[in-house]
Amino acid sequence: MALWGGRFSGSASQMFKQVNDSLPFDYVMASEDVTGSIAWSKGLLRAGVLSEDEQQTLQQCLETLQRSIEADNVDFSDSGEEDIHSFVEAYLTQALGDLGRKLHTGRSRNDQVATDFRLWCKRHLNLLKQDIINLLDALLKCANRHDKAIIPGYTHLQRAQPVLFAHWCLAYTEMLKRDISRIDDCIKRLNQSPLGCGALAGTTFEVDRESIAQDLGFDSPCLNSLDAVSDRDFVLELLFCASTGMMHLSRMAEDLIFYNSGEAGFLQLSDAVTSGSSLMPQKKNPDALELMRGKCGRVFGHLQALLVTMKGLPLAYNKDMQEDKEGAFDAVNQYHICLCIGVEVLEGLNLNQERTRQAAQQGYANATELADYLVNKGIPFRTAHDLSGQAVLEAINEACALEELSLTQLQEIHPSIEDDVYAWLELDAVINKRNQLGGTGYDVVTKALYLELENLDKLKSSFSSAT
Ligand code: ARG
């Protein structure tokens, strides 16, 4: 039965129930609703609304329900209840009669849903953090497995300068680290308790909101009841975390799809994360990566959808806000799936190091070196750039690499060029000259990799002690 029947003489239409009921999707917050209800029962005890015995009985009944939820033993499907809050209350009332009907004293579904959803978001942000840590782990292992491999680095998808493959891995490491810190920030801001704010104006019962917040693991209570029940910034921030994280995964996927293409031929993906074609027997398609890229659309869409839903809402709660959940649930699920499949992709990835080395040597990716060489001979960089361009043009005409031009040819371009230029143009030298912080030199990348492995250990242990 609806929680609000008293003032109605007619019943809701089937169509209205279909549009209004959220139980078909908000049942996933059942555990949070029970946790919030236990904390509220303690608040009512402290406020003198419930006796010690009553609170104990309610708590035991809620704990029984919690165990069934954890064991996946609750059937939410044919209760006919409107939402998870009505479901839990109906359960209590069925089990405990009038005592069950006391729990909602001073509480509204408005502060209840805001509390449940904050708890749900916090739990899932922490799970996502663990997923990102796993991907970081796979990325650093992949870098370690290929620590000497060189690939072409691109700008405008044109071969630009060679880089270590490990340097590429460390670029995504930086993004993943920022994704973790973005989640930490999001958790910091959402970590306030709306419970005790009632429908919008607070409650007349003397519940101690500080201790309720503490019981629920929040840092503090929300400070304004109107804001507490109508704020969904935390959902938007979660969606932004998921969107930015997915965008990073998508860029990584795009790089790998290209490296895996027949044209590049830089790597093989394992059979575990690829599929074939129903028509063309030779095909091995990078589906996992394409889905990491493709799923961004719906996740970004959920962020956009909620921004639009929220933008015109007057204070305080409006039913529009019930639309906050399905997008967030889906975004979290898709992001989780992509982080997990990303691990499998990286674990099974095999770089064709001869091929990448060869590709890194093509495309005049060492033209900057020639310019830098000339700068070292005292020539202004702009002139050196121009001279190196002339050398590239000559090599293109001769259909050879820069280092295949003879010394005479190079000296015609500039007389200061000597025999030592060939050592400068050599691939490993090109890499090794970039040993400044953040560069792609072997030494600096080896050191960065070592530091990141240390960071990862710290992250892993701080995470397991925090959860
Ligand atoms: N199912 C509702 C939601 O998710 C719970 C809050 C209902 N509040 C109300 N005033 N009808 O938003």
C-alpha cells in the first residue's frame, strides 16, 4: 500500500504506477536504505521517540533484512511497492506491526533518498577506485614487460618523434592517477549526511544529526535542510568522474585499435578480448577496445541528462529528481566493465617490437635531432629548423632516411655538419637525449616506472586500510 494513502479516495492508475514507481531500479539501494534506517532508529532513540526495546527490535528486524539482501534472497519484483523506501517500511510493518509504522517519525523519503544515494555513490566510487588501481597495475606491468620497446610518437596522427612504449603507458598512468584523485575529491564533498532534514524544513524531533552522520560514516551533517534534500551535485560529480575516466579509457582504446590495425601492425591482442567476423574468416576484431570507446556515448549522455534535469528545478525536492538514478547506476556499471576489460586487454597485449622500432625509424621522426645538432654547432634554432627541413626534402627526393644521406650531401646543406651527426640521428640516441624530467629517455622512464610501482604499492595499501 502507498505510504501516502490517507488524503486520497481514489487509487493510482496502472499507467501512473508505471511512470511513478522507482522500485524496479532503486531496489539496488536496499542495503543503504536499511543502513540509513538503522541509523535513524538510533536517532529516534536518542530523541526519546523510541524506547530502548523498540529500537532494538527494529534494528534486529532490519539486520535480518540486511542479511537476506546480502544473500540475494529478497524478491523485490512483485511487492507492488512504490520505491525501496516504501518496500523497507512495508517489510517492517508486516513483521512488527505498529512498531514498524513508527520508524518514519520525523523522516521524509526526501532526506532518506538523499542519504541512501550518497551512501550508494560512496560505496561505488570506492569500488571504482579499486578497479582503477587494478588497471594501473596492469598498465605498469605492461610497461615493465616492454621496457625497452620504442614506438613512433604521433601528433596529428603523423609520425612525430619516437618514444618508449613504457612512456606511453606512463602517460595513461598519469590520467588514471588523476581519475583516482577526482574520485577522492568527489567523496570528500559528498560525505555529508542529509538525514534529519525531513521533507525540506528540518524536523521537530530532537535527533542528534551529528551522531547520525557519524553512525553512517559521514564526515558531518549537511548544513541546510533545503539544500540537503534537493542537492544532486554529488551525482553529477560521480557522472563527471565516470565520464572523464571513460574518456581516458576511450583514448587508450583508440591508440591500441590503431596500433593493432593491419596498417600499423604494432601489436597483437589476445583472443580473449577479440572477436571474429561472421563472413570474413580472416578477421580478428578489437571489439573490447571498440566498446571501451563506444560506451562513452551513453556515459557522457547520463551526465548531460542529469544536468538538464536539474537546471530548472525550484527548491526543494521535485519528483524530476527520481530521474537521477538510472543514469548513474548505468554509468557506474559501464565504467566498471570497461576498467575490468581494460585489464584483460593489457594483460594479453603483445607488442611486435621489431615492427614498432622499424616504424619509429621511418617518417623522418629524427628531423628534430638534426635541427638540435645544428643548434649545438651554434646555429639559431629557426635556421637549424629550416636546414633540417631541406635535408628532409632531399631525403624524400632520394627516397632514403636522413641518416642515409652522405656526409657530402649533408655538408652541402650546412658545412658545420660533421661525421658525428650519424650518432645523433640514431634511434636509441634520439630517445636517450630526452632524459629531462617527464621525457622519454631510458633513464628517466625507468626511474618514473620505478616510482609509479612504488606509488601503486602505497595506493594499494592505503586503499585496503581505508575500506
Ligand atoms: N523514489 C523517490 C526518489 O527517488 C523517493 C523520494 C520521494 N519523495 C517524494 N516526495 N515523493 O526521488
